Amino acid sequence: MNIIISETKNVNTEQIVELYKANKWSSAEKPIELKNALLNSHSLITAWDKEKLVGLGNAISDGHLVVYYPHLLVLPEYQGKGIGNMIVNKFQEKYNDFHMQMLTADGKAIDFYKKMGFEKAGETMPMWIYNGNEH
């Protein structure tokens, strides 16, 4: 397996929806909005096995101080192979010197992000108005 990590916005809707559906993310039900959101991110990192999209992550940022990582997904059959690490490392190349890097994690993702150097933000409590169902 030769995975290529790329900062590209050259990804089609069908590939995106397949990845999100495989991970049971409700945003797959809004394919046009999902693709537009990803393409309008500050950064979009994709992972490829030849022509197959196997993972992606995006970053929303002011470009100077703060970055938020809303999505990191890897196809289930490719999980545990270091692809998520490669995507996070690519983000670190770009945002390592930022004042604040933020994300929201639950389930298995908590241990993954702890291994990547993230920690609970004091006594903060994540809050949202959310129209999904996977959390």
C-alpha cells in the first residue's frame, strides 16, 4: 500500500460521500453542502491509495492564530494503518506555530488525538447546536 497525502481540493462529490457514508457521518446526507464546506476550508488534506480517496481532514482558520479541525475521516478498512497520523502531521507542518489548535473528539477519537499531542482544554465544555445523529 502506497498512500499519498496531498493538500488538494481536487476531489469529487461521489468520493467524499462514499467516505462519509462508510464512517456513518450524517453530513453525507447533504452532499452539495458537504463538498462546498470542504472546498471552502482553510486547508483540506486528502489521503489516496492510487485513485481511491481513503481519508481526509479539513481545517477552518483565521490564518494567523486559531485553527479548528472539524473533520478527520479514514475509510474503515484503512484505519489503523497510520493514515490519520499522516493527515494530522501534515496539518502540524502548517499550523504548529499557531496560538490555538482546537477540535472536538468523542469515542475512539479521544485516545487517537491524545497520542497526537492534544489534551483536554482545562474545564471547558464543548457545546453546539447540531443537526446530526452520529454523536
